[in-house]
Amino acid sequence: MDLLIGIDLGGTSIKSALIDREGNIILHRERPSGAKISREAIIQNIGEAISELNHALDNQKDKIIGIGIGTPGVIEDNFILGGAENLAGWEGFNLAEALKSYSDLPIYIENDANLMGLGEATFGIARGMTDVIFLTVGTGIGGAMLLNGKLYSGYRNRGSEIGHFPINSEGRMCNCGMRGCLEAHASTTALITDYLELAEKNGIDISAEDINGKYITEKYFSGEPTALEAFNLHFEYLSRGISGLINVFSPQLIVIGGGISEAGSFYIEEIAKRVDRYALKSCSELTKIERATLGNKAGCLGAAALVLSNL
């Protein structure tokens, strides 16, 4: 049986998996990434993850045919150009070349958000579709676009920064250095910031350390006014950003992932209701909005799909 190695590199951990051509995960592993130590530490940890999966094969009929890796940053032809501030020294080198001492298999590198989208398109909710926009709502907002059946990232892979779609010229400063990005107003981080600001305004004494997306969701379900107001801001900003994307691309499907998207059916329903109000009818009438289905395995599965698309 042909198998693929899919690796998802994050700021905290490296997820790795042996996956077959149908997207079945045969073996899954996780280890620290060494992201804050050095570039060499990260490369070594990725290499050891590859070696571990190589040595895990116990069936002589199984054969690994390629390795896919999803990493934060701007990638061009396996070359890390930069844009991964949470990974020490993660710029200006060819990652595939750096890993050759660990494996002689073909290695393909792509941006991690793009691969989450490719995973959903190959093995998940968007399987069989040609035009899809993917958003991951978490600490920030990541995204990917599938246009005419292919991942699209702009000229020389420089685009698809959906989290930095500008939606408010007078808005909050974003980590990218610009003001009013979608990420700055509609990420889970922004939801927490809004909740804390509203709590202070409403005279609620609460510690910032106690607040996360799950806490605010629980308060939302209990009908707490501050949580309702914070979520209303979240839904407004996210829906307006999505509406703008629909007006430009008119995709078959918008896929929303990230931990907060799993809070309940109300989440997608609220966004869909508002998008129906804000997007042009001629652009949105064929577009559906759905929750991502692959969860935290999307990165590894997308990396495996990257190998298949190249082979």
C-alpha cells in the first residue's frame, strides 16, 4: 500500500502522520517543535518525526512515496522566505534541502493555512468542489483559496492572506503592523479583547487570565449581555469580511474552521444569516457556508494531499 507522510508544523508542536491515498490516518504522532530555540532545533525535530514514521512501517508491502510539510510563512518552491515570526530563524532557506539527510523521498513544502484548505478539499467537506474559500478562526485568522480546482496564493505564492483583509480603517492595530485587519477584529483573540473591554465598560470585575473562547461561549448561551454584545461584534466583522470575499470570488463554499467554529450550530447559522444580508445576491446565491470537518488533523491531511497533487 502506498503511504504518505503529512507533517503540520506549529509554534508549539509538530503533528505528523502516516496516511494512505484515501486520507485514512494509519499512525499519528506529536512532538514539541522547538520553535523558540533555533532553526536547527526545528529542522531536527521535523527530521526526527520523519524518521520515526519511516521506522514505524511493519508491513513489507507498505511503501512511503512522499512527504508533505505545512509550515507558517511565505513559501516559494520549498524556500522559506519569511513571515513566520513565531518560529526562530524561519526565513531565507530551502526546507526540503535541509531535510535531505533524514530522507531521500520527495519533499514538498507549502503554507500551513493553504494545506488546511487543501486537506478539506481533498478529504473533507469540500471534496469534489472547485471554488472554495477556507478560513481558520483562532488566535489569528488563516485562510486559503481553491479556485478552478487549484490552490491560489497569488503571484509567486505571495497572497491569500485572508486574515489581513482590511475591514475597518479606524480599527484596532493588527500584529502585522496595519490597522483594521479582519484578524484584528474577528479572531478569537479579538473576541476576548472585545469581551474584556465591554466587561470593564459594564462594570464587571474579571481577570483576563480567566477568559477564553470557551468561557465567552458559555456566557453567551447563558444569555449574559456582555457575551452577547461581544459575539455580536465578532459575527458582524467576520460576516462582513466573508461577504467581501464572496462578492469578489463567488465560491461554491465557505469553510470555517478553528476551535470556536465547533462551539455549536449557532455559530455558522449566525454568520450565514448576516452574510445573506450583506453579500450581493448575484454573487452569494450559489454559495454555502459550512463548518470544517477535519479538525486538528486537517494540517497533516493537507500535507498528504500536497504530495498527491505533486505526484
